[in-house]
Amino acid sequence: MSSPFGDLVLRTDEARRQFDSQPVLLDAVANGMSVERYRAFLLELYHVVWHFNPITAAAACRIPDSLREVRYFLYEHMHEEMGHELWVLNDLEAVGVPRAVAEAHRPGPYTLGMTGYNYWTVEHRHPAAVLGMLYTLEVVASVYGGPFSSAMRESLLLDGDNGISFISSHTTMDSEHIADLREIVNKINDPVAMEAMVEAAELNFHHFGRLFATLP
Amino acid sequence: MTPSDQRAIEAILGRPYRTLRLEWNAELAMLRVRTGVRPIQCYTLAAMTELQFCFDDVASYPGVVRHLVMSSDVPSVFNFGGDLALFVLLARAGDVDSLRMYGRKCIDLIWWMETADSRGVHTVAMLQGDALGGGLEAALSFHKIIAERNVQAGFPEVLFNLFPGMGAWNFTIRKSGFAVANDMVLSGRLYSAEELLQRGLVDMVVDTGEGEAAMLQLVRGVDPRHRGTLAALKARRIAARIDYADLERIVDDWAHSAVQLTDRDLRLMERLARAQVRKVGGADDGAIEEIKRIELEAAWQAAGSRIGPSSPTTQSLN
């Protein structure tokens, strides 16, 4: 692949395949999951989504002027994602988890590892690493989110998007985002930034997959 | 076998693979290549890279491998073709270049098979399970195809507004003529092993479970006439030419078509991917059944649009 986005796809393809080979994910995409497991998943997802904008902000404030367009892209992205953690809370309430319980939930080790790594890499490795995180989350949402939300709707007999509003809406939203992400990644011609993006995408695929695999 | 042949075989078999299982039959100088991509048996980028390594290794030691036989390690599936999750990702990203790169990796493998006679290798594809889209395209590039009776195969791409872009037209026209290619590619229908045989797309249909014995019999039959067979196959290649540049042009068109897929088309693709996963999970119905459901829905929709509100039929019904 010649373009930077193509390189990102190619170099992280095995990590993506490892992610989508998780038996729990395979089963969830095909058949949905029990309400207990779905609640456990949403509780972890809440923390992933909560940290999304703070991590992106940490990256944006470190992006050098040579990558100004990336910084502006991140501003827009943060604006679009603002408040989306509340959608997850609404979904949790729809499947029987009160807001106070969700907010008090202590995330599991893979959620902590993933968010902690994402803060560390944008601060200490390269701020463009945030695009690797974005890539993973948008691939997960746009490629697997649709079948997963359909399977959840069927298995839990949910009414419309009630209980799956975050995943369902991000399937469509992130489909558009991934085209924007390709454009911005293709503007980065810096091997150090590329290495950081690849590592971040691999780690996020790995930890997100383990997050799924270790759901109770 | 000479010591240098022995070293060559050790080199070919010695490479560590994650998606391939290689086996050497010294009596027939036959390399068995069994593919096993988990959880879904399809052409992932990694699987194609490993296949290319394997074929390049064979080409590095001319005259050592006389027969190459490919089959699947996954029960009931030869190959489901393209990596649908990757297609959805790249199509949504509008990434023509990466789709083109994927397609070119596919046709490079197909081209190796097409030109295998020039490397002194006779090739056999053994279908013991279903072959869809790129899975069937790959099989068609082998010199001989044996299919077990339970096999179903076809090019379902048109059902989600795409077309098979890695040699389907070229190889189907060569083997079965334009009318069959037209029917197969444009209908998206699936065919039984017997129907494939009637159309000349496969060379032999055997009872389920008899593929291995039939393959050995076929290879033993060809082996004494190996040189003449390859010379004839080379001549066949000249008589019914398939051009790499044409394959490339079709891949380019395929990549451009893929990025124009609508959300509905991509959802259908996702449905198929979900069905493939269901089968892996042990469900009775999988991709084949899902394709049949999609075909049926399309037929109903077509019938519905023919019986539109202003049509004479509807008026008479009213």
C-alpha cells in the first residue's frame, strides 16, 4: 500500500483479525449476548467513551504546527463526540443499570490499560498516536457495530434503538468518520508519527478484544 | 531424490506458517497446501502473503515440485473469498488505492497458478466445501478442479452491487463460455457441484469424502505424462489467452465499484459476514443459506416493483 492510511490498514490488519477472532465477539456479532454480559460490556464502554475526548484533547494540545490540520481535525472530532458518554449511560439505564451504579463502576484491567496507554502515548510518544486510537474505535464501530447492534436488538428484543443507541448511531457516524480519518492520515508524512499510530491501533485492537474476551 | 532436492523441500516446508499446512508426497513430488484461516476461511492479507511466500519458494527450486494440490483445512468450506470486514472498512473509508492493492495481491496469486506450467508445476484444486466469490475465482485458476458432491459455489457479489473482480470473467469464459459466465456473474446464483460439472467449470465430481482418493488417482494418472501435459496446458494458455494487464484493469474497475457501494450494499455484505460467523459458531445455517435468503428477498422486491401501484396488474387486482 502506498498511502499512509493504506500502510496503517495493512500493518494493523493482523491486530484487527485477532480482534475479530475473539470467540465472545464472534458469538456476540452472530447471536447477541445475555443482558448481564451486555451490561458488563456497556459499563466498560462507558469509561472508554468518557476518556475519548480528554485523550484527544491531550493529543491536540501537543500537535505541532507542522500538523496543524490534524489538530483542527481533532477539534472537530471532539465537538462531534461531546456528550456521547451520556448516550452510553442512557443505554445502560435502558437495560436496567441505574446511572449512579454506572458512574461508580470500576473499569476492568483492559479498559484501564487501554485508556492509560492512550494518555501516555500522546503525551510521551507522539500526539499523532491518537489517530491510531481513533482508527481502531472507528473500525470497531463501523465494521462490527452494525451486525452487533442488530444481534443485540434481536437477542434482547429491544425496541428500536433503545439500549443500543450509542453503538447503532456510531455505526453510521463512524462510517463517515473513517473516510475523514483516511484523508487526515494521508496528510501525515512522518515515520515517527506513523509508528506511533500503528502501535496505538495495535494496542487498542488488542485491549478492546481482551475487554470483550474477559467479560463475565 | 537428490540431496539438493531434499534441501529444497526442507526449505519449502520449513517456513513457519499460520494459515497454511504443507505436506510433501515424495512418491509423486507433490506438495499439498492446506489453507486454514480462522475464524472465517477467506483471503485475508496475511493469508495471501503466506500463499505468495509458499508459491515463491516453489518457484525458487524449479523441477522439485511436480504437482501442487490445494485444499482446505476447514470442514465444509473451501474458501469464502474476500475478507468482507476489510472490504467494508476500505469501502467506507473510500480507499480505492488499498482496495486495488488487495485486488492485485489476489491476481498475483491467480497469475502464479495461470503460469504454473512454465514452472513445471501441475496444479489441482480440491473442493471439499463451498467456494464463494474469490474462493471460486482462486479454484478456477488451477489446471484441474475436483469437487465433492456436497459443494456449492458461485459468485454472489452482484447481490450487494459488486462483481467478482479477480479473474471470474476471464477463467469462467475460458472454461465454460460467455453464456455461462454471464449467467453466473450476473445472477449471483449458487451452483451445486453437479451443475458446475455440467457447465465444465469443474473437471470431476466425486462423492463426499472421496476427494482425496480421486485426487491421488488423478495425479498418478498425470504424473507419467507430466511433461506432455504441461506442454499442452501451455499451448492451451496461448490458445485461450488470459492477459495479466486485463486482470489488472478489471481489478481497478472493481476497486472503483467497491467505493461506490451504498450503505444498504455494505449492510448486505455485513449480513453475509455475520452469517459466516454464525456457521463458525456451530449454527446449521451459514453464508450459503444467507445468500439464498438475500436472493429470495431480491426476487420479491423485483416482483413487488413490477406489480407497482400504477401497473395494469395491480389495477386489475384492485
